[in-house]
Amino acid sequence: MPSAPRSSAGVALEGKLHPPRLAPGSIPRHKLLALLEQAPHWRVLLLRAPAGYGKTTLMGQLFAQLACQPGTSCHWLTLDPRDDDPLHLLTHLQAAMDRHGEGPADAPVPDLGLWLNTVARRGGGAVLFLDEFESVRGQATVQLIHQLLRFAPANLRVVVSTRPHARLALHRLKASGWLLEWDARQLRFDDEETRALLRHGDAARAPAAWLELLAQRCEGWPAALRLGTLALHHGEAPPRFLDTLHDGGSDLASYLASEILEQQPPAHRDFLLDTSILRYLLPPLCDALCERGGSAALLEDMGRHLQFLTPLGPSQGGAWRCHSLLQDFLRKRLDALHPGRAALLHRKAAAWLEAEGLLIEAIGHALDSGDAAFAAAMVARAARPLVRNGHLATLQHWIARLPAHIADCHPGIVWAAGRAHTYFHQLEEARARLRQLLALSTQQDFDRLTWEDYLALEALLVAAEDDVAQTMQVTQRNLPQAHGDYARGIMLNVRAHGEIAQHHFDAALALLDQADLHNRKASNLFGLSAALGLRAAIWSSRGALQRALACYSGMGTDGQHAQHAALGSGLRCELLYETDQLDALQALLALHAPHADDYLATDLVIGAYLAAARLQFARGDGGGAQAILDEALARSLQRRFHRLEFACLWEKVRLATLAGQLAQARALVPAALPGEASRSVKVLLRKL
């Protein structure tokens, strides 16, 4: 056992021997305290987390709780750099124990062995709280505390708080089952504790949206939440509070700088700053970005010592995620310290990700680089594979971010925009893009695939406009000019759609068989899903509802939200309703209906709204069914979506008739059906 020198260490500082007073508004950590009670055999409780995670506050609450237990005495010692002197530390350890009168105040300072033996001979149990262990770094003192923890008598339990980087190795205690270790994952506030903090004081008067944003960005980090509530007290909305990171003048920025960034070695600081532009820290990408190796090992080390980095697991390629507030701060600090470097890093990240085939991530960085020409060239190169995999909404968003005079020079971008507009039933915009693409063909030499993309888009557009004659004419003209699998697969689907509209079902099935061959070769998920829906429409029109449903047997309802999976789901909803499979219908609606605004696919929007209304009606909620149809009508007028408008009006007539509200049904007929058809239905309703 290490011995303390026999010389005097001076008088113990009284302030080190008391737990700090709990701050007003401290949130009781009831769940953590209850969790401790469920582990009665712990000998050492280690709180290892970064600054601001409430370690000292939790220790103070635990001190107060254990001090109330009969036969238990609690003792506190806040460590500081002077405790690097073992004599100084032992003097205060003895003073902490003697505060309860267990020994003479002027007793000589023992060595650690004598001190432990004295504690062992005391009656009752004792709990020693050692706060801020990271303050001591001397090898002799660290070894002394290791010995204290290892050889503590059975009647002594120890609670230690430290930051992640501190050298505290307790492998033997962990193996014995006597060590209980909590890190930032356990110490962060859960949703209930976050709400309790934000409901306290002046913050409670802030709008709910502000509080929700603050809770989301702080991710349970107690110090950030408290600084956020102070900002609300001073009248700052969370967006403004977070924006102050730009100038580094906020309390939060100062806290992050002094307590987190400046505590890192220089190499770690540079790594954190350069990789702050990344959404996820993928080790090979970090190597390329920082022009170094060993990022995987560095992230592992920083994850242990910093705890603001979270591993995403092997399925994510060993990637890590940085706490959002820290990442925002690092990005602002990068801009302040190295103006223009972020743009260079974004370009490097985009190039690496594109080479790896990670196109969505690559284009995000290309756009963030601020180099519009660089980003537009990358979008143009990625347009075809992204369209084939259904990322139309993402493409449309990217194209909107590009300057038109740059984007419109790229045939691939113009085609992708037209393809997205067609899918989203924005037909006037799609027609304008088609004309623009044709004009570009007179100014540039299109390669074969680009020209075939134009031919396929023309066929899709006339089909979306429900012009059957034009559909048959365009596909007859364009199909012989297309030899690529992607374009032929699309146009064969479109021609099958025209044959179905003319009730030529056998001809349509033969075309769909050909289309499937081309769509599989082209890996065209949209084309395959569209063909599946068209087959189901054929069997449904023939009255074979079960066979129509069987077309969807491979799709499932297991949470795949890709846009291509939604194609044909509107008809599937109607088939489930007609075959009285209401639970399956509800599951499918829960999967796809929340995303209908993103998909905007014609059959999905119509089928989802009608099926949702019918489901409500079948379960006795006629008012709920009418509310769904009213919402759909409003959206159809907003989007000039006439087929949805007609379908909803006719469904209102149908539901009113089924409910026996014939007068209401007759009043709705003129809007739902024109001319002679309207008069015929009204005559039928009068007879009913």
C-alpha cells in the first residue's frame, strides 16, 4: 500500500467536504435512483460522462437519499489538482470520515491501509462520494484511489464521478459484478425529465414549438437544456439561441469551447473540425477528408473518451454520429477559424462518395459546397440511376436548389425534372420540361440513352394526361426507336395501360410480360411495380378480386416506404376493402397514406383517400368518412387533380346512398356526373 509522508499536510479545506447545494429547479432523477435500488450489491458506482451531464447533481441527490437510511453515513470529497499530492488526498479522506465524529480531528494522517482498517472497524455502513476524479492526474494519487476502490472494506461503498478521458481502470471490479457504471447514455434526460425541466419557471410560458425544438436539438444533454431555458428567460427563441453559435458569443458556444473542444489534443480538435461537415463519420471517408489513416481507431478512442460520438453499428459501415449541438458548434468554429475550408471539404466528400456509388450523400455535399456548376454536373450524372430507384422527390428538391441558367443546360437534369413532374401529376410543368428537352436536342448532340429517355418521357406524359388515343399513337411511333431496356420497359407499360383503357386485357397482359423482361434487365423498380399494379387492374376489371390481390403477394406491409413500393397500392387498398379485409386495409393505409403527399402518385392518392373513407364508414363513422373526402376534394382543387375530384364526389354519392340519405345523394349527383348520366342516376335514386 502506498504510504503518505508523515509530515503535516495542513488543515483540510471544509468546502471540499460538503456536497454542493442543489440548484433551484433541479430535476429529481427518480428513475436513476430507483435503478440503483434494484442493484443492491453494488460496491462502486462510477459516473463517467462529459461535462454538463449532471454527475454532481445526481451524486448530491443520491447523498441526500442514502443519508436518510438508518445505519448509513455519507461522506463527500470534491477532488482538485492539489490532491495529486497523496498526503493532501489522505488528509482530506480522513477529514471527510471524521466529520461524523468517528475519530479525533487531530489524529495523525495514516497510510491508506490504516485508513481502510479504521473504516472497516466502524459500525454501520458508509458511502464515500468522490467528485471530479478527472482533476487528479499524478500517477501516485491515481494508484492510491485504485487501491482504495479495490480493497475497500465490505461496509464501505464508493461513488465516483469523472469525465470520460480520466484514467480509471476498474476491470477487476467490473468482472466481480460489484461495479455499476453509468455514462452519458444513462445520464441524459429522458423525455419526461426534459419536459419537466422545460415546464419550470419562465420557460413554461414559451410556445410549445420552441420547447419541442430545444428538446430535439439538445438530445437530453442537461447543461444544454439549462442554457436553453436561460435563453428563453432572456426572450430568445431557440432558433436565435442556436444561431448565436455563428458568432461564438452565446453561453452555449463558450461552454462547448472551454469544456469540450479545448480539452481535446490538437490532432483530435483538427479531426473534429474537418469532419464536422459530415452527417455521419464514416472512417474511410474521414481518412480521405483529413488525408490521414487510422480514423476508425481514432473514432473508437474518441467515442470512449468524449461520449458525444455515438457508434451506429456494423450495419452502417462502422460509422459514428456526433451530437447535433456539438456538430453545429464545430461547423461554425470551422468557418470562423478557416474561412472557405468547409467548401473544399464538401467537394472532397462529394467526390469520394460519388466514387463509392453513394449518390444521394454525394450530391448533398456537392450542393453544400456552394459550387453550382460542380453540383449540377454531379446531379446530371446521377439523374438516371436515381430516377430508376425512385428518388424523384429528392431530385426535384435538388434541382430547385440549382440556378436555372446552369441546371437547364444539362439534358439529364431537364429530363429528371420532367420525369418527376409527370410522376407527381404536375402535368403542365412536365409538358414544359419536355419542350425544353426537345429544344436542347437541337443545340446538343444527345447520346442514344438520353434520346430514349426523351421518348419514354413523352409516352409517360400522354398516359398521365389520360389521352388513350395519343397514348397508343405515341407508343406506336416511339417504341421502334428505343432499344434500351429502361425506355422499352416504360413504353411497354404505357402501351399496356392504353390497351387496358380499351378493355383489350389479353393484349395488355402480353405487353406486361415483355415489359417485365426489360424492367428487370434495367433494374427499373418503378417499371416493375407499375406492371404489377396494371396486372391487378386487369384481374379486378374481370371480377377476379382474389387473383388481383395475389399480384401483390410479394410486396408485404412490412414498412417499406420507397416510392416505387407505393405504385399500385391505391388499387390494392380498394381490393382489400371489396374483399372485406379491413384490418389488412388499415395496416396498408398506415404504411402508405402518411406519405401520399410525398408520392403524389395518381392511383395511390385516389385509392388511399377512398379506402380510408370507406374504412371509416364500414366501422360506423360516417362523419369521419365525409371529412376524409372533404380533405381530398380540397387537395384535388389545389392541385388541379380532376380525377381525384370526380372520384371523391362520386364516393360521397355512394356513401350517402348506403346511409339512406337519398336526398343528399341526389343533391350531390350533378357535381359528380355530367349530363345524361346525372339524370339517369337521379331517376334511380328517386325510385329507391
